[in-house]
Amino acid sequence: MRTLIKGGTVITAADTFAADLLLEGGRIAQMGADLPAAGARVVDAGGMLLLPGGIDVHTHLELPFFGTVASDDFYTGQRAAVFGGTTSHIDFAIQHKGESLHQAVENWQHKAQDKAVIDYGLHVAITDLNDTVMAEIPSLVSAGVTTLKLFQAYKGVYQVDDATLFRAMLKAAEAGMLVMVHCENGDVIDFMIRDNVAHGRLATEYHARSHPAWAEAEASLRAIALAGIAGAPLYIVHMTCAESVDQLRYGRARGLPVMGETCPQYLFFTTDNLRQPDGAKYVCSPPVRTAADNDYLWQALSAGHLQVVATDHCPFLFDGTQAIKYEGENYQKPGKELGAGDFSKIPNGMHGIEDRLLLLCGPTA
Amino acid sequence: MRTLIKGGTVITAADTFAADLLLEGGRIAQMGADLPAAGARVVDAGGMLLLPGGIDVHTHLELPFFGTVASDDFYTGQRAAVFGGTTSHIDFAIQHKGESLHQAVENWQHKAQDKAVIDYGLHVAITDLNDTVMAEIPSLVSAGVTTLKLFQAYKGVYQVDDATLFRAMLKAAEAGMLVMVHCENGDVIDFMIRDNVAHGRLATEYHARSHPAWAEAEASLRAIALAGIAGAPLYIVHMTCAESVDQLRYGRARGLPVMGETCPQYLFFTTDNLRQPDGAKYVCSPPVRTAADNDYLWQALSAGHLQVVATDHCPFLFDGTQAIKYEGENYQKPGKELGAGDFSKIPNGMHGIEDRLLLLCGPTA
Amino acid sequence: MRTLIKGGTVITAADTFAADLLLEGGRIAQMGADLPAAGARVVDAGGMLLLPGGIDVHTHLELPFFGTVASDDFYTGQRAAVFGGTTSHIDFAIQHKGESLHQAVENWQHKAQDKAVIDYGLHVAITDLNDTVMAEIPSLVSAGVTTLKLFQAYKGVYQVDDATLFRAMLKAAEAGMLVMVHCENGDVIDFMIRDNVAHGRLATEYHARSHPAWAEAEASLRAIALAGIAGAPLYIVHMTCAESVDQLRYGRARGLPVMGETCPQYLFFTTDNLRQPDGAKYVCSPPVRTAADNDYLWQALSAGHLQVVATDHCPFLFDGTQAIKYEGENYQKPGKELGAGDFSKIPNGMHGIEDRLLLLCGPTA
Amino acid sequence: MRTLIKGGTVITAADTFAADLLLEGGRIAQMGADLPAAGARVVDAGGMLLLPGGIDVHTHLELPFFGTVASDDFYTGQRAAVFGGTTSHIDFAIQHKGESLHQAVENWQHKAQDKAVIDYGLHVAITDLNDTVMAEIPSLVSAGVTTLKLFQAYKGVYQVDDATLFRAMLKAAEAGMLVMVHCENGDVIDFMIRDNVAHGRLATEYHARSHPAWAEAEASLRAIALAGIAGAPLYIVHMTCAESVDQLRYGRARGLPVMGETCPQYLFFTTDNLRQPDGAKYVCSPPVRTAADNDYLWQALSAGHLQVVATDHCPFLFDGTQAIKYEGENYQKPGKELGAGDFSKIPNGMHGIEDRLLLLCGPTA
């Protein structure tokens, strides 16, 4: 089938110009002035902008986490995404302990099966790196996965030690893959969380106090340094603060192929939000920081010191005790209320906050 | 007894002036022009400079290490020091696993007993931090020890994990003590050493290749960041390279009370020395770096970006198979030859190199 | 007339893709797969890249300078340009003392008349800014000129004082125009040239010694600062050295809308070239610098710290005493030989060096 | 005569210790414990600190300026200074047009004659540099003057052009003298003052608006760059803002022997003070800046990026229409009221503000 989109203004990464677009087989076949409509369905785009679909490179649909599961699955999440203009995304297939990486990929493909309505890809998150898993890494490329994710945070859950991270980097460099890292010092954060809980400091804002900016900054340089030694390219996910970005700049200035991502939550929210009655909505990891950090991130994006904005979309309902209606069906999953009275149990992920911010991946229930 | 030193030029930290000095009871009682000699032994210092004695804040006399022991004990080391103008030093009492910190202090005092000929003090190096040891920390102050040393390096020997380092910093901050850290990423270095040995890369220069500058730089920022979170002052020992000093500057520019030390070996030697036939003499940890790093350190000292020069005096004989004469006695200890054919077994510490460089702590046998 | 270019690979600022191009009336009418050839002249571009034509924003064709005139006129220069892939350029109409700016524009249009073979535009260089000229500035916009050029260099010829530069910036800001500046301290350079000549230091390399990097760096910050006070955007032409680029970065980091240009000669040549027997070929202003500066400029371009590469094409024949054949005609103009034996008289502009470097504007006779 | 100061605590640049001081012939003859009092007048300093007297290296006593003269002469100024603990100072002998430098020195010595009560020295400010004056420069050293001051500001009064400044630097380098510069762009400031006055913008705060920070910053780098080319050491007086200090740091980081001074007014006051009813008291040049600049200067002093604090003591009475009593005499000079209604006529110099800030040089009438 052919579709002719007439009269719009095309915007590409470099140019803005008036042109008709002729689509054939789902691809743009022709661009130009006054294209002939013969045999095509015609869409009038007069006065409209025609943009490429957005790509969200960091999402967690249907992620099991904190004793529940992220509230968006591959249908609800993608449906929301496409309404917001995001037409493809990359999710994380997370290896369970003892599992192969290919098994992780299959697990996530299974989640997407019968649900996906837009394009998606997968990163693989390594949590258990034995020799068998090491040997398996290069074969992921032919399965369409070219990125490995590792965590310096979430001690006892996802966290790997430095030697593991370093070995994965060596292997990735060899296989032409990219390593992504969640940079926070899990050991120190784990101690601080336990210490705050033990002392009865349970309020939501202690989430941020247990995850200080310096713990992210040092982990960022640690990942950068290890990548530098391993000769591997590096992509640091969800950078939140001036100190971390400074380290990224330092690594780049020393010639290392390292890149950084930030997310809308770090551009707009601060620890003040955690002190609101609905502060649990704003609990994500790393945490939201200060207004000065918000500004710093905007400037870093503008100056090219940060390379990517993605969402880290991993939503949890604010009140999972009540079913909600979604396309006529009852929908219910435990959410932020799991952490009522104890910040350390609040699922870490931004609540769908459709009335405030249109995430790249779109609003959620 | 009174001593009058006449006619010299006194140099203090701030001034240079001609003055006589009258000593009483081992202290300077008077300074001035033409002091009366009555009842005093007179020393003619005409044409001479009178300087305060040097203080070397980083030494390891009689340290058991790499299956042998550092070749200088409290007599030979201090004797050499004082001939070089160093009149006091601070050594490290290192806790053995399972031992109390006070026991470590006693062990080192025992080494010094009957041997010490100049003033000395002790830092305590924590290698095993359980709750009993934690509770013991503040009491060190009244025993004259106000500094704690921890290692991010020497995996399986001295290395502590980040939570341990952080807890020690919290306690030190509480007790008004200073934390010193050997900053290198022990996990990655341990992997690299094993990997090099496994692949038969055994030459001396692989010592430096297994201890890359980035492994020191990231550990430096890690220590700085943890100190920043803990609110503790920090002193980083033996900084060797531009990347580490840059991190120190960064921490200081962010207002953290962090200080850094370098050593003569890092100001004068490079990895080229490791490739000499007697390269083992230059094996120390962290390793010697590049000529550009030498220059950077000199500039950093000059600009005040580094605060201290100490020696990390921890010498090993180059050839411990032969006895040498020292004050008429035969003296023999295993030394650098332990690592012949395998860099990973060379005792880490600069050989006494009296023909090249007068270390602050003086030449050694 | 319609032209269909078939089978090529189109390269835009953002994308690379296979497409046919249909040209109508000198413009691209359609891009797409398998465009119909009906009625069009067909060009087979199989295996070829289709790129946009280059734009050289800094040229001086037929410029009267140093008692002669640049060797390329609007025909020879543009012809060379288009063979090199440059399809448009912007030249500088330079105001003579006492002349109006519109007169300068007309003078330059006259030079181009009957000669121009590609698109060109004009900047206007102000050398004499009285109140009448001030009032005339905004009217240039409707004449198609939106950029003003001023010189801090060439004392007694083009140089303006700081108040003049500042007033021009105020007026440009008001009129929505861009100010370009040649940043070198003309007073100090003039003194150094005279001083070198007076002391018989006449060799070609004294051209560079009389134009030190610091003289460019300070003038760069001076222009940036004045633009910052005036609220005017600024474009610094032909930046050559680390110190200047550092100042540009500083201005940009402080939020000022300032941009910088470098040229091929500053990316490839050094003062060593001035010491060659044909060193006069490499005399341009500012002068070529060091190999370290070359590297710094490449890095600055790569990191986005410099925004533009243009040529400052202002060629002079190396030996103007001999006629050369150009399209069958004898061609002769005085050139670099004017400065034989006295660096201060060498026309400042790169000799056409077609055997070394394809300038953006193309090779010249 | 001998004086014994007993029981005080001596503070030197490096140390603090208890000691008696024996003074003989106006000098410290002995320091020590329990010095014998024989034949000496004894002063009990129990509980007191004994500090060296302060040195103020930047003052303008009895300076003719803005149609009046600074309100402190060598008696009133020095008397105030010594009460504040400042026991020596260096004033500026300013060359009048057409005058020799030695004449300037004599003029200022004449002002001091019969009035001076503490030690003082002189810098010489060059305002008219012809060849005779150039030749005279080195001879100043034997007259006790080793510093030359030049102005980039005060167009038509003190300002010199860049070639003059540069030539003075060359001569100073040759003669082993130090060049001090008042760094502000006089051309642009002069234009802005005239422009503000012409538009009726006469309020006191337009003093600061006519002297923007960028005009100081660029002039600072200009002086640094010229000193760098000339190979001369440089001392920039009264630095007031972040941008200028950044340039000083840049020059120092590039290895140039350049130093900077700030003054109490720039550490404590802001443009808010200019909007007070008595804002004229705070008119000095360069002007007071922002609170952020105050902070930046404190940090720069603390970090060693600025080297000196001096006062630029050049006071004018706030209301010179009324005589005041000083040591029983009537004292009257025109002051800040000269600029009532026109900021450009307010004498540039801080009013004696004894109730707010003890200037190094002490309070004034």
C-alpha cells in the first residue's frame, strides 16, 4: 500500500523543508515537491510538522523489582510511547543468577510476544558472570544484542564487583560491543540504607540521603577508568549530578570513548519533591538531586557534554491497592505503597506522572 | 646542659636570618645576636645553615612483606635518616587479621625498642575492621596515634572493601582522626597480575602494566568521595600520576579537606627504569610512571596542588643472597631476587639507592 | 530543464542513503528510489557520492594589499573553487578611508561582474567609522550584507581602536548583524615589526616572531569581552593557537554567543615552514604556529570548541616577476618577491600551494 | 635604648610560640624564654599576641584627583595606619605629563617630608613615556624604586596605549623591575561614561555600569599577554571579579610570573551599596561588583590564586563642604559632593568608612 503525506514540513536531524512524502511498504520511497498521488492514500499534513519517531534507549517494561513488577508491560508501555511520538525503544533483558544470557533474551522476548505494537530492541544486563557466560557474550551480536549492561549498585541483587565489570569490558571490547553501566557505589549505599533504617530514619527523603551524589560520581569515574584500561567504549546510564558529568567530561577530555545519558526526572525534579506527601512517586535510583544539578544537566546537554536523553521508564503505581480501569479491564499491581513507612522498600522507578511530564516513552497508567 | 650554636644562618619555614641559638634541655631556649656563651658548650656554625630537622611521615621499617622483611630496621633506618637530616618519622603499625589495633601499636613499638635513635610516631593500618576494632579506634588518640591507614589495594592481604573504608572514615571523623589511604583498585590489579602471569608476561615492566594510572586515579576519587560523604579529612599517600592529582584538585576545588602526598621515586623515575637490567630495584606500588607524570608532580608541588613529599621508605636489598657488612656485622635478608623471573613476586618497595637519590629518610644498606 | 541523477549515494549533514535526485530549475525537486526519468536528462551516478557544494565563508579575491593585489580574481578563484567542490563563498568588501560602506559593496560587486561563475556573498569590512558610516550600517541588511568585519591588527591600514570596535558591535546588535574580528594586537605587533627591522632581523621567520600567540590570544578575549558588554554575537576569524581557542572556550562557557574559525594553513603548517627556502609562501597573518597548536586546533574542531573551517584565501604568486600561462593567456602580478630580504614587506596571504593542500576554495595559479 | 617585651605570644609567618623579645636600636636582638631584663625598659605583654607590623603596598596619600585631593596626607594617613597595625606602606609617585620620573619621586617625597611617621616606599606611575623617560627607568632602582605602574584606564589622564605599556615592560624586564598595571579598558569605559551622561543616566550606580567586569577581565589578559611576550613579571592591582581572576589563573597556569592583588572593598561591598543614599562613598575604580564576586575573591585568596590584599587607600570626604575637627584643627577638602548629580564627577576612591571596615591602612577622617 502506498501513502502520500502532502503539504507538511519535514524535519530531519539537519534540515527543515516543505516536501510531500510517499510511503511504500512502510518506508519513505520519495520526498519532493508536488509528488503525484496516483494509487496512494492521501493524508493532508498542511500546517503540520513531520518528524522521525523518537527512540527511547532505556526502558524497563514489566520488570520484576522490589517484590512487584513495573506497571507497564510491552502493550501498555508501547501504546503510551507511540502516542507520545516514541516509535521504538530498547529494553533490558536481565539475567537471573544461574541463567544464560540467551535465556534472558528469550525471557524478555516472551514478555513482548503478543503485546508489542512498535519496534523494540534489547540490551542484556549481566548479573552473574561465570566462564560459561563470558564465552557466550560474543554470540549475542548475531542475536541482535550489541550492548551489555552492568550494575555497580543494588548490592546483593544486580551489583557486580570491579573485576567482573572489568572482565566484561575486556570481552565487550573484543566483540565490538558497548558496555552500559549504572554507576553508584552499591557498598556504601547499602551501608547507608541499613544505617538509616536502623536509626529509624525512614522518611522518603532518606532515599536521596542514602544515595549521595559523590557515590555516583566516584562510580562514574571508576567505570570510566576501567573502560579506559580495558580499551572498551562505555555508556553511563542516568547521570544526575554535576560531579558525575564533570567526571564524564574528564574522561572524554583524556580521549576515552565514553558517553553519558540523563533522563527527564533529573532535569525537572529535586529532593524537594521527595518531601511532598506523594514523594514516593519521585523515588528512582539514582535519586533526583538539586535545582543546581537540573541546571547543570541542561547546560551539559546544550554543550554536548552529555550525549543522550532517555527515560529509564520503569513505572510503579502510586497506589497499587486499588484496581484501575485500562481499556475497559481492571488493572492492578502492587506499587509505591509497598514502601509506606520505609523508604528502603519503595519500588525504585518514577511513577507515571502524566499530568506533569510527557516522558519520551509516553504517559503510563 | 647548654649548647650555644654561634654564627650560623637560621632558616625557618618563613624567614632566613643570622642568629645564635642557645639550646637548653634539648630545646631552643634563645635566638638572637651575640648571645652570651656563659656555661655553654659552643659550636661554631660560621658559614653554615641551621635548618629544622626533616620529618618523614611515611616509612615502613622492618615491615614483613612479600615473604621477607624490609631491609631497614629501626636502627639502620633511623641512623641513615639522621645522617640525611631527617630527625623524626612516622611509621605504620599494621594490624594483622584478628589482632587489636593496640596490639599492632605494641608490635611496632617492640620493633623500635632498643633500636630507635631519633623521634618517631606511628600511624595504624587497619586490615580487619570488626565491631570490636571499630570501638577501639577512638582510644588510639590517647595512645598517641591520630591517623588511620587503609588500603584499597593488595587484594587478599591489606585491601578492605568500600563499606569498611567508609565506616572507618565515619569513625575517624567522630574521633577527630585523619584517614590515610593507599589508592589503587586492588580487584582490577589482582586480575591483571594473574592474567599477565597466566600468559607468561613475567618481565619486570609488567609490574607497571598491571598497575595502570587509571586504577590509581579512580581509587583516588573513590576515597575522596567516600571521605566527602563521611565528612572526614583524607590524606592520600604516594600519588604518582597526573590523573590522580587531577582528582585531588577536583575534590579540593569542591571544598573537601583532602590532601595528597608524593614521593621521590615518582618525581625522578619512570617505567624506563623497569626495563633496565636492575629494574627490580624500581618496583614499588603504585609503580613509577612516565616522564610527563614526573613533570606534572613537580608542577603540582610547586602550585600547592600536592601538599607533602614523603618517602614511603620500605627498602629491599637488590641481592639478598649475599651477606653485606654493616657496622662490622654480617647482615643478610632476602630481597628483590625473590621475584627473579616473575614480576609478581618482587617485593614492592624501592631498593636503597644511595648512589642516586638521598631519600628524605636517608640512604639504606 | 530537468535532470535526473540516478543511482548515487546522497550525503546530507545528518544522513547517508541511496536515492535518485530530480533537479528542476536548478533546485532539488524530488529525492527517492527509482524516480521516473520522463523528460529529464539522466546522469548515471552509480558508485558515486552526492554531496552538497562547499561554502567558503572567508575569501579575499582581487584584494589590493601590500602594494600588489591578490593573485586570484573572481574568475580564477571561483573557477578553482568549483573544481575543488566549493560552490559558494563570501568575500570581504573593504571600505577605503572616507568611503561609504555601500560604496565598498559596489566596488566589490564591480570586481565580480563579468567574472563570477559561482554564487558569492559579501561581508563588509569597516576601516573608517564616522557617524555617517554608523548610520549607514543597518541599511546593509537590505543590500544582502549581514556581517561586519573589523580589524584589531594592521595598524595604520585596517586597524580600529577599541571604542570604534565597541560602537560597531552595539550597532550590529541593534541591527541583528554579526561582527567578525581579526584578533591580533596591532600596536604591539607594529612595534615588534619595526623593532625587528631596525635591528636587521629581516628573515622570513621574524614574521611569526613579530606576531606572537599571546598577541592573538589577548585580542581574542578583548573582542569577546567587548561583544559581551555590547550584547553582540561575535565571529573570530582565523584562530591559530591554543591560547586563543582557550579564550573562545572561556567566553562560550560564560554563555556568550561567540564563535571561532580556523583555516587549513593553521592545521597543517608550522613556523618550520617559514625557515624553508620558499618560506615566504607560508607568510600569512596571523602566522602559522607550532605542531602542538596544529593538534590543538584539530581537537578543538572535533570537540566543537571551534565552529568553522574556512580558507582566508588571499593568494600571492611566489614569483611575480615571471608571467605564467593561464587559459592560454599571459598572467602576471607582483607577489611574494616583494618581501625578498625583508619579512615585513612580504604580502600576507598563503601562496597557492596546489601541490600540497586542496584549500576549500580550491587551488590557485 | 633597650626594651624587653615579656610574656607575649609571638606570631611569625610560620610559627606561634611563647617568647620574650629584646629590642635594641629598633630591631629585635633576641627572642627566647626568660630573657634577662637588665638595663631594659620592660613591657608586660602577658596574654597578648606579638605580630609583625602590616605592610600596605597600595596607597594614594594626598593624591590630586578629580579636581580635589585625597583627604589623607602623609600624616593623617600614616597615623591612622599605625593605629590599625600597619607600620609601613608603599605609595605611588605619579608622573605628570612632561615631567621626569625622578621629579615625580621628589614630588612625592616632598609630600611626605615633615609628615611621615612610619616607614614608606614609592612606586612610580608612568603616564608619559618618551625616549628620555625610557632611558631614565633603570636609574630608579638606585633611588629605591623597583616598581613601575601603568594604567590601561583613565583615558586622557593616566591611560597609556599598548605599545607604551609593552615598551615599559621590556625596559622593566631588562632592569629587573616589576610592572604593576591598573587593568581596565579605558577606551570602552570612556565611551560608556560619555554615553550614559549624554543620555541622562547620571545616578551613582552608573559608575559600575560604565565599568563592566569584562572590561577589567580583557585588560587583565592584555597585560598578562604583553608581559608574557616581553618576558616581564607583572603585578595586577585591585582585581575585583571572577573573570579577571580566571585570567590571572590562566596566565599563571601557562607559567607566566604574574601576580594579582585585591582590596577590602572588593571583598565586602557590592553594587547594592551604590544604590544607597550614601552610595558615593563606595565609588572606586574598578567598581565594587556582585556578592558572587566577593565570594570568588575570598576563595581565590584562600586557594592562592590571588597573592596580595592591599587597600588602594585613596579616601575622599563624603561631605567636603563642612570643616571637620582633626587634632583640634579645622580640616576641609572637597570630596564626594563634587559628583552630586553626576556619577562621572565623583572622586574615585573609597570614603573613609571607619565604622564598617578597618582598612589595612587604617581608618581615616
